Amino acid sequence: MVKKRGMLKRREEEKIRVGVVGCGAIGSEICRAIDGDEVNGRELGLGMELKFLIDKHPGSIEELCKRLGKKPEIIKSDSSELAEILAEVDLVIECASQAAVREFVIPALKKGKDVMIMSVGALLEEGLFEEIGRKSKEKGCKVYIPSGAVAGIDGLKSGAVGWIHSVELTTRKPPSGFEGNKYVKERGIDLFSIKKEEMLFMGPAKEAVRHFPENVNVAASLSLAGIGAEATRVKIVADPSAVENVHEIEAKGEFGKLFVRVENVPSRANPKTSYLAALSAIATLKGISYPIRVGT
Ligand SMILES: NC(=O)c1ccc[n+]([C@@H]2O[C@H](COP(=O)([O-])OP(=O)(O)OC[C@H]3O[C@@H](n4cnc5c(N)ncnc54)[C@H](O)[C@@H]3O)[C@@H](O)[C@H]2O)c1
């Protein structure tokens, strides 16, 4: 493997060696895609090899390994001996938790490894995005942040090269989807008496992620691609007619107007996670493997 200006370069016969942190809903889909080089019978042509798996719950790894054709050699439940196992890989995929971003991504970059981050909400934490940016530049590494459960990131990125005037995210969920939410409880909102759609929150993305942590990744991806977490507006709506989580993005700028609506199917393994998030990670892996890149 020859590393040149942060790009994973490989000869045809060489596989990209991958380490995965987090073997839950997203991690399992990613690992199975790498292992079989396919998703539901559709060939991927990734040319990747799983080298290590890390999960703090050994049960998650065990379950996953039962479904893999080739079990990775290195299995860990924490970041001990991280320096040694990082030497075995070219790319580290974080699909665990916000805490795992600090715990694994910074050490991986320090070792000159490329990384993919799924817990993108962590990047709204003061200074972390900048630190990751500095480290990756210094070490010549790439940091991949898939679009996750949201669509329209391509248009936002293009628009943000010029001027974007506004970005607004509206997230609709059935009222039961807000059960246990502290912000909703504190306002005495009775979720089960909601008969027609009701707005629970409207404000900047930065504040929205504090009150609705389950929304953090979508709000963070949009903020990073567009105009930042202060200027991006978020509306949270409890909608009794909603069956799935629906995200609508509206952006206005010099380029014109963009409107995107995603109706997400939940992942079977974790209903809080959209299946599209796992697919977007796998699509990003395809982007790493293929010389031709379609889309911004
Ligand atoms: N970018 C997006 O749009 C998007 C969408 C959905 C989920 N996510 C995020 O991706 C991450 C994974 O989602 P998921 O649905 O697979 O979650 P999950 O709960 O199904 O799986 C996470 C796994 O990671 C493990 N884990 C958590 N913290 C760890 C740590 N510090 N060290 C080792 N293992 C750890 C857990 O034990 C669990 O097995 C979450 O942070 C989630 O918020 C992002």
C-alpha cells in the first residue's frame, strides 16, 4: 500500500485493510458488505479486508462474527493495544458513539491512518472538528464523513461554495418517537393527546442537538456541509400521521432553492438508526475503492 497525499492508493492485487469500531446496526452492515463484497446480492467490488473489530460489548462482536465468512484476526473490547493494531490497517471506521470519535479517531490520525466517522454529532463538540482537520492535514490522511441518514448534502456543499442564505431542517416523527425526551417532558407535552401535527421545537441546530440528541447526526451533517450549527435552523415536529422518520431540508442561496425529503426506513437491528445511514457508509467505501467519483 502506497500512501500519497492522504489518498489510499493500491495496486490491483492489494486489498485495503480496514478496522471497525462499533459492531451494532451500522457496523454489522458495513462489516458484512466488506466480508461478502456485496449487499443483498448486489456486487460491490470494494477490494477491502477486515483486520480488526472493536466493541465494548463482546456479544455484539460474537453475533456479527457468526454472520461473517472470514472472521477478522483481531478482536478487542476497548482501546488497549490500539497503537499495535492500528499498524495493521489503512482505514479505521468509527460507527460506535460520540465518545468513540475522540477515543479512536485522533489516535488513528496520529498513526497516519484514514478514518470514516459515522457519529458525526461529535464534530459539533467545541474544537474537535478543527483538531481532526489539523491532524489529518499534518499526517496526510483522509477523513470520510458519509451523508448518513440525510440526503441533499451534495447540493448544500455545492451551494456553500458560493453564498447560502438559509438552511432549514424539519424532522417529523410519530409522537411515540419522542417518548422519554427530557425537553418534551419538562414542557408538560402529552405526546399521546397529539391528534394533529405539533411543533415541539424550532431553533438553531446547535441548540436542537442538546434537546433532541437522537437528531444530532442529521443536524450535524447539514451544519458541516452548509452554513454551520448556529445558522442552520431546525424544526422538530410530532406528527401522528408519520409512520417513519421524515427529514425535509430546505436551502436557499445564490444557486436558487433546494428542497429534499427523505422518508427513512429504520434499520432492523436498531430502530433509532435509518437503514440509509448504513448504506451511505458502504457507498462511501465504494467511493474510496473506485477511481471514478460520481457526485460532489
Ligand atoms: N451519520 C448518521 O446519519 C447516523 C445515522 C445513524 C446513526 N449514526 C451514529 O452511528 C453510530 C452507530 O450507530 P448504530 O445504530 O450502529 O448504533 P448501535 O447502538 O446499534 O451500535 C453501536 C455499537 O458500538 C459499540 N460502542 C459504543 N461506544 C463504544 C466505544 N467507545 N468503544 C467500543 N464500542 C463502542 C456499542 O457497544 C454497540 O455495539 C452512533 O453513534 C449513531 O448515533 C449516525
